[in-house]
Amino acid sequence: MNVAAKERMLPKLDHIYHQLLDAVDAGIHIVDHEGVSIVYNRKMSEIEDMDKVDVMHRKIMDIFMFAGEEESRLMQALRNGDVRKNAKQTYFNYKGQEITTINDTFPLRSEGGDIIGAVEIAKDITRLERLTRESAREKPDAKYTFDQIIGRSAPFLEVIDNAKRATRTTSSVLITGETGTGKELFAQSIHNGSERSSKPFISQNCAALPDTLIESILFGTVKGAFTGASEHPGLFEQADGGTLMLDEINSLSAPLQAKLLRAIQEKTIRRIGDTKDRSVDVRILATVNEDPLISMDKNDLREDLYYRLSVVSIVIPPLRKRKDDLPRLVEHFVAKYNHRFQLAVPGVSQGVMELFTEYDWPGNVRELEHMVEGAMNLISYDEEIDYSHLPPHVRHKFPLYATYSFTPPAPATGPVHGEKRPNRTLQSFMEEAERVYIEQILDQCEHNVTQAAKELGISRQSLQYRLKKYEIKKNI
């Protein structure tokens, strides 16, 4: 190939070279003899969360937060010819974000042996390092007891009674309940009521992490098990003698559920990368947020694990099935946020309490707490929570309660100038406004009760009750 042909090929080769660099699943960063970045591939940009334009043609000491050149592996390779293989490094980008990588760092030399640059090839372990560090921290003790569980409705009292009986043994417990029903509150209460109360209580949401991470967090690792792995006890070992709560157990993969089953049955675990088993004494409290039979039908929960966990089975009813507890719960949350926000809110209006009893509470007790907290962020110091303080999705579903938007019929004879209008009770005003609005909606729906109930956001039976209460005649 002649010189001219070679020169024509150079742009094509340069394009191919950059495509290959960006296709590699490893970060690559190359600096020249002055420490100026000349290669910075796509993967390294993702690892360090920085754009190429912020790095290319700039000195690395100007864009990364190092105390000095001695902390930068690239600069050590450039200045001293240091070579490092499979070495962990933690540093900060110019945004202050912590980055942890496993690096191969080495100098680039000319044919004469002079150092003309340095290269770093990196694998990202930032997330793994953070999660490992967080799981190794001392966990706070369980703080809830049965005395703090609010509810006196018959179905709820039965659940509390069954849970109290579970404190007498060390058997596994499966707690079933929709999101927001208080599954962890029950788990902590069982732990605190048992003989293990002085030992650790550790909880882990199994749906929050991928299997590759949750396995190492649960069972631990030995040094060298994989790149960057250190000697680290898992949650089973950390909870030894105490209780381990595994939330959303049905989110684990089938192979990991099988490994969990073996750990529960054999009372031993094996760290990732280890060759020996370690004995553990841990009580398992597991939770699922749907009927476990449905989870098994969908193959989300292994049958053998279900039967092993459900030695004791506790089913927490949703809030819509224990609405008798609403006044107590509301009173509790109002008092809680009065204390936290330094307010003196007396409670909720009668209209809001009636709305609460009609609402189906898909988010359960957690949703109720958030609704009260949100309302108290919008309220005056000693003002009662009313319809206007509720979130938009609730107001939209229950427009009937927006009494402030109604125009009740004016009195037949207005007051004489200088006279005071006769006082009306709030209850009287609300009932009149409710009657007027129902009549308006019925007229709009041509007296179709089913359609009117849908527009009002209430059940047909509830509307029938109001028609009878206000003696509203419907034309059918």
C-alpha cells in the first residue's frame, strides 16, 4: 500500500478505533505525558458520570478530586512507572460523587523505553461497594411493640392476638398484607415480644436489589470471591441469635429461593466463594404483598419455601376492611404531626371523616398517614383539616364534598339592611349544599341513578340513601 493510500485509510481506521473503544464493556482512560486526557471511552464516561467534553484535553488533576498526585493511579503510573493490577480505587469526580472501581493501571512507553503516557482500564463496583458498606453498618433495633399497633376492629384484634401467640416460639412466620398495611410493624412487634428481643433485628427488602447483589448481602462473601470482593458477613450472620425479616420474599429468583430454603432448613449458610458452611441461629419473618397462592400460581414463590415459611401465617386486613379504626388512626397521625410540625390542629372535619369512610384506601394505613401529613403541610396553626387540604386525586374522586364550590339556594327573604343574617350550623349548610349538588347531577344525568352515582364518586347504594334522606324525587 503506497503512502497516499495509507493516508486515505487513516480517517477510517480512526473511526473504527473509536467505535471499538466505545463498544468495550470496561472504562478506558488514557493520558499523555503531561497528564492530559487523550482517550476517554463511553463506558468510563458512564462509570464516572461525566461527559467526554468535560474530560478530553484537560489535565486529570483539574477534573477529579484528589488530595495530590500520589492519590491518582494514572499519575503514579505516569510519574513513577507504577503498574497495578486488579486494584480497588475510590475517588471523587468534579461533581463530588464518589466512584469506586477495580483498575488495571500501567504506563505507556515509547520504543526507547520513555514514559509517554498512562492508561487505566476500569470496572465499576460503586453500587456494590455502597450496598456492602451499608449492609455492614449496625442495624437499629426494632422499635415497635404490640402496644403501639392502632386498631380495635374485630378482624384486626384477631390478627394481633395470633401475632402475639407467635412470640412464644422460634418458628418461621409468613406475614401477608397489601402494601402499607404495616407488615414490618407486626414483624418488629413479634421480635420485641419474643425471647430474642435482646438480639439483632435486621430487615431487608428483597425487591430492592438484583439477585447478584442480594445473594452476597444475605450470605456474605470471602475475599477474592469475585473482583473487588472482601471478607464480609451477610445478614444471616449479622442477625445470628436474633430475627431476620425478608420483605417481599416472592421477588427473589427461584434459584435464590432454593438457596434460602436450604439455609432455613439446615441452619447453615455458605458465603459466596467459600468452601465451608457456617452455623447460624436466625428466626425468619417473611412478608408477601399478595395472596401467596397467587404468587405460587405465577411461579413467583416456590411451594416448598412457602410451606417452610408459613409455619405461622398472619394475614393483615387492608384498611378498607377495618374502617372502624379510621377515627383512632386519624387521631394518632394528627397528634404525631402536631408534635413534629409544632401545630395545634384539632382534627379533621366531619365531611372529611365521612369521605375517609367512603374512600377505598388502595395505599392502606401508609396512604392515610401521608394524606394527613400532606394536609398538615397546607394548614394554618389551629385549623381543622377540610376538603381543600386533601390531595387532588381524592378531591377529583369525591367532588360531592367540595361544599365551598356549591351555591346553596338563597333564603326566601334576604336580611334587612343592618340586620344580621340568621346563623346556620355547619352541618345544616353542608346538608343543604349536598342536596342541591345531588339534584344538579341527577338533572345532568337525566335522573339515571347509576350514572349519577358514578359522576358523584359514590356507590349507587350510597346515593339511594341520600335520595331518601333528602326526600329527592327521581324521575325514572
